[in-house]
Amino acid sequence: MIKQTGKRKFLSLGVSVLVLALALAGCGGSDGKSSSSAAPSGSAAPAKTERTKVSVWYLWGGAEGEVVEQLIKRFNESQDKYTVEGLSVPDEQKIKVAIAGGNGPDITDSFAENVAQYAEEGIALELDSLIERDGYDLTDFIPASLEQGKYNGKYYALPLNTTVYGLFYNKKLLADAGYTEPPKTSKELYEMAVKLTKTNSDGTISVLGYPVYPNFSFQQLAYGFGGELVSADGKTALIDSEPNRLALQGVYDYTKQFGIDNIKKVQASGKWLDPNDPFMKGEQAFRIDGPWLSTFMKNNNISLDYGLAPLPYAEGHPELEGSGLNGSSIFYIANNAKNKEGAWEFMKFMYSSEELATFMSGMGNIPARTSSMASPLFSNIADAPTFIEFSKSKNVKSMPNIRALNDIQNKVIKEEFEAMYNMRQTPDETIKKMQDRIQGLLK
């Protein structure tokens, strides 16, 4: 499932910032470890060293928060040096402010798109020295996910999961239209979507063909077709490409044919991840979404004969098959953490193969480690094997961690794409404006 943050439009609970003081035992060494005197002659045993506290704040709440607490419990039972104390704080801004003020947690979670900002602002601790000191092996992580924790060539976070989208499709709707398999290319997707769209006498849509619910998934379509927004080094805008143009053109043509107002009515007709969601009601032919959709349908006994396929690739480019955009949630250690060593030990425990499998299976997510993916725990999670295969494709890419990323996604892409699907500009005009604006941000 997705983290319950304001950004993901879930919880918006007002949780006060809690100051967790580091308890020092005995004489109280400056390194956070207690010192103990030698046991008197004839004493049965030396004095035990008191555990030091590690504070963990996390964005999840409810049942997902309990999964985190179970992880913390297992760590505390696994050793006698540290005691981790967890706190649900589903407000990332509060966590950031608390860390900046010196009153935050030792370790917390976030999203990969924030790594660059947190590294530049001194919020997140650089992990390279700890990784090198302990010989911590990173080769088991999915490369596209691992890159999400890097900024300027250094690690500031490690990825929990790998989130790659797929193309869900309604088998009955396809069969009724004479199709025996889902589309493999951008051209097939568009042609099938138009044929599968059903309208009422007033032009309103009764069955949505193109995957524009819950929203217009330009970035997912673009990366699925094989496109990119920005080069891996974060210096060059890559909007002006055939895959990106195809992604825009498909939405533009479909919207022009069936009407933006009619499409918006469908988008407003049901809540996302709800039994009244158009896909779950059998009123949407194609849907671009992640593993949480499968989990929701299974957990809520949604009876729907659906299939799941890789996102289509750009017509005429079979070498781009299996393309997609990888996203990750991450954990990072606060740069001013009071117990860096304890936070790092907890982090290594959490990211061990078995623990990461247990943690992510409890969340209904796909772990970012290959060995964790092999856990039998995922055989009980809907469509997990399929999403795992998607994530392993050599054509899956991740966004580079650059400071301008939020502005690129939430301003440039959003604003120009909105202008296009409201028919205020053509796909070619949209490509040019996106390219110029993004390149300007990268200077």
C-alpha cells in the first residue's frame, strides 16, 4: 500500500513533535554509550550495559503503522545494545522541521524524490562512510531503486520498495470486442481504447477505454513507451523524444474525440481504490496502476476478471519492451541524529533480506532487494510475482535525484499537460514548452 501522507492524500493527522532525549547510563559518555566499572572481587557478574535509545518516526498509520511497530519489536528482541522507540508522524513537513530544529528522530522514512533536497539542506546523513566501514553489500538491491537513494554520487538513503506500474485490463470487455490479448504497443493501446469506449446518447462515457482514470498518467505512459524527462546526470531535458510525443498525442487525440468534460465526469464519478472505482465496476477497459490496486481488490473481495500486462512500448521500438518508471520509499538517518550508530544498526536490520521481505509483504509492497523478492511471503500477495518481473526489466528507469525534480513534476509537467488536455495547445507545442522550461530549471 501507499504511505499515508498528505501528499498521497491519506492521513493528515496533527501529531505534535515529540522530543526523544538520548538516555545516558552511568557516567554518560559523549558517544551515547554508558561506562561500567569493573566488578568487585568475588562478584557473580559484571554490571550490564544499559541500552541506548534510538528514535524512529514513520509516516504510516493504522494497520500499516502496526507493521512498523512489529519490525521495531523484532529488532529490540534481536539484540541488547539498543532500544528503538517508534512514533507515527504522518506529516513529512513536521518531521523535517523537527530535524532542522534538533528535536527530530534518529531515523525516519520519506520518498526518493526528496533525497536531493534533504541532502542539500543537511537533513539526511551521508551513508557512504558507514557503508564502507562495515563492508555493507549493496549488490542485491534493484539498481533503479538503489539509485534513488543517491545524490551527487553519494548515498543518503536506502530504498525500501520498488514501485513499477502495470497495465490492468478488463478481460471481459476485451473479449466482447474480439481481443484475445492486451495491447503491446502505443498504437495498439490507442486503437483498442477507442474501440472499447462506450458512450451514451448525450455523449457521456459509460465505459472508459484509454487509461485516463484516476488521472492522466503522462509520466507513466511516457516512461512505459520508453521515454524520459531528464538525463541520468540531471543536466539535460529529454522531453523532446518520440515516446514522450506519443504519450501526449494519445491523450490529446482521445480527449479531442470523446470530450474533456465527458472524461472529467468519469474521473469524478468514483473514489480511487474504492468499490465504486470505475475499473472495479467493470466500466474501465485499461488502467495504469501499481500493486496496491491488486491488494485492494483481493482484500475487499472485488469480483472482476482482469489481467495485468507490462506497459505498452512505443510503436516500432520492440527494444523498449518492459520500459517503466521506478519509484521508491526510503529510510534515512537524520544528519544530527543523537544515536547515529543505533540508527545504522536498526537500518541494517530492517534492510536484511528476511526482514525486508517481512516488512514489505506486510505493506503489500514489492521489496527493493532481489533476495527478498524470492521470499514465499509474496506468493500470498495478489499479482506480486508479476510486479516483481516488471521491476527486474533492464528498461525500467528512475528519476535522477536533483533539486529541481519537484518543480519539474509538480509545476512544469502538470501545468503544460493540463493546458494540452484542455485543448489550449497541441502536443508539439506542449513538448517545446516542457523542454524549454525544464532545461531552464537545470541550468
